[in-house]
Amino acid sequence: MQSATDLFGTIGRSQNKNPARAHTMQIDEELTLKKLEIFLAFMRTGNLARAAAELQTSTVSVHRAIHSLESALRCPLFKHEGRNLTPLEGAYVLEERAQKLVQDVLVTIEQTRQAAGFSAARFKLGALYSLTVKTVPQLIMGLKIRRSELNIDLILGSNIDLFYKLKNMEVDAILVSLNESVSDPDCEQLPLFSDDIFLATPADSPFALQSEVDLSDLREATFITLTQGFATHRDGARVFEQAGFEPKVAMQVNDIFTLLSMVSSGVGYALLPGRIAAVYENRVRLVPLQARYRMQQHIGLVFLKARERDPNLLALLAECRMYSNRLAQA
């Protein structure tokens, strides 16, 4: 007589001879998650009519799904007693397992969508520093009204930095200057508004009183600029090129608010977009450039085409369109 150890060893060796045998059973194509959901509804309610009402379907559909499930499993789940279905032992086993299976699938779907950034509870919005004066607060307020449960992370940076984060899915959408640095076949753009470039001067500067300024008059002046990667740095360089001189740069800074503080303190002049006019408005003046130097920034939302069906992004797009329409009508 074989010992228990010998017996289990024999079984193990027998199974190992053909390991594929354990996987030869295939799931019948008639066995679907939808039918399991219908089965669970019937087990909960104990009645075809109540299950049909809960699922908003017909009793015939419920009965057909249960019969199909028995066929797929190749075993009976219920005993037919007139018009009643009495669960057999197998039905209770299936109920316990199916509840966990359906729940696991729902969790898997949710986690997969969240990993891909679709309809996640948190939305990461990238934006230029200058857009936090007016545009970003209004868009976030509108988005929160549309999706009150949504937590929004605001990530600030330059055009180039934000676009890199978008492509690497570190942010869900970005509000930036729509120039060549964010042109990509994998991305969509939604224009919001256009903004002129002005000369930013201290309030006590003689240029502050002019209706427009000839930039060539500041050939010997000191300027402060943003670092490379910012759209305003690139646009400023083009304006200086049109004016025919290389500016004397006292310093470069990493955000527009530090730059404004330097201008208001008299450290130097700067070329800045009109959207920041409300900041330091008593200490900094934005003077229009002569027509030959004028340049516009086109501000808009950029997002990945692969994300265009994400409910959170759709809500932001709707809010952006409303914001753009309000500006156009103002």
C-alpha cells in the first residue's frame, strides 16, 4: 500500500508529464460577465420578475440568460418547481465566486482607466505662470462646477517643460502658447485667445507715459527676460530681432512674477504679454509697441488625441469653449 507521500508524488509526476492537460478546459463563449450579473440579480431577489425590474429588462431575458449560463457551465443550477426556480448547491457556489469575480473586474476596469488617466478622481492641469492671473482660476472654477468631485493639481512651467510632461503623461492637459514647440501629430489644440506683447516699464519711467514705444529707443537700456523654454522669451527675442539689436540682459528669471517685481523695482525693462496687466498695476505700466514690432501670442489648450474621450478632459474642453466665447463677446 502506498503512503500518502508516495501517492501525492505519483499524482504530481503524472500531472507533470503533461502540464498542458490542466489548461485544456476552455471557457465557453456563452459564459459572459453580463449573464453572471443577471444570475446574481436573480439570486439576490429570488424572483424572475423582481430581477427583471432591477435590471430593467424582461423576465424572458432573465430566464434565457440563466438557462444559457447552465448550458455554458454544463451543469444545472436550479431545480424547476412549476414556475419557480430553486437554487441547487452549485448555484450557491457560483453566487459566492461570481460576486467576487464581478467586483474584481469592476475594480480592474477602474484601476486601468485611472492608470490611463481616464475619468480619474484627480486631474493634472499644466499652465504658464502668466495664465494664473485670470484664465486658470476661471477655468478651474468652471471645471469644479461641472465635476465637483474632481481634485485638480496645477503644475506651472514653461511651454517646453509642460509639453514634455504632457507627452510623458505627467499632466492631463496644458494651457500654453500655441507655437511650434507644442506642434505634434499626437496632440490636439483648442485656441482660447490671442495676446499682444508690450513693453513693461516701471511706473516712473519716461516711457510709461507714451501711447506707444519705438523699441529701438531702448537700445542702450537694460532688460530682464525669462529663461529659454518660455514662450515669452522666444517671442521677445523675435521682437528684438525685428528692432535690429541684441538687448542688454541684466538677469534671466524662471517665472513672470519675479520678472515683474524686478521691473517694478527699476532693475530693467521687459517684454511681456498683456494678460499680466493687473499684476503690479500701480507700479508697472504696459506700453504698446509700434506696429512694426507688434507680436501676438496665441494661447490655447493642448492635449493628447488618445485622451479626447476622457470625461474630465471633455468637461475642461467645454469650459474652455465657454471661456473663449465670453472673451469674443466682450
